[in-house]
Amino acid sequence: MFHDASRTLNFARADGPRRTPGGVLTATDRMVIELSRRDPAPSVAPPSRFFGRLFGARQPSALACPRLEALRRFAIHYRLRGDALPVEEHERLIEAGYDEPQISAIIRVLRDPRARTFSGQ
């Protein structure tokens, strides 16, 4: 008998947005936000082959899930620029499947990590 992991694991799927009630973030969303706090600004910059070849530096890899990568990028830009973050990052988050109540929840968590916007999943 095989174990059906899709019934027990609750990760965001890479092939499409995961819907939660408006304003609620999943445990995976919260984890990505927390991990993004340690990501440097260059991790969201366009790749530079010249710099890498010249100095042997590598840029951090993007997350495999486009939805979570959009969240990571948004969190980093918000941390660095506050409300003056690029409009493209807000649009990227919406295209990734987050709604306005969830984006407000993301901003609350970025401002105050203790904010209650957690689904517990």
C-alpha cells in the first residue's frame, strides 16, 4: 500500500496558486517571509554574468515555486523600501495568486512578525 502524500502534506503547489480565505497566510507563506528577512538585496537583482565571472560570486537561487518566489521578492523589496517598493512586485504578487487582503496580511507580518494572519496549515 502506498502513502498518498497529497492528503497529508500541505505545501503550496508549484503549478498554480493556492487559495486560502482572504487575509490568511499559510504556514509556508509565513516561512518564506521569515526566511526572506535574511536574503540580501542582490538576491532580487537581475543576474549579472560579468560580476560573477569577474569576482566568482554567485547570486542566491530563486525559489522553485513561482508563487513563493513572488512572495519572497515582495518581502525583500518591502523590507528594503517600505511602501516605496516597485509596482511590478505588487503586480507579480497578484499574478501569483495572492489577493489584496492577503497582501495586507503580508505587509502586517513584515511590519510586525507577531501579527495574527496565520491559517495554521
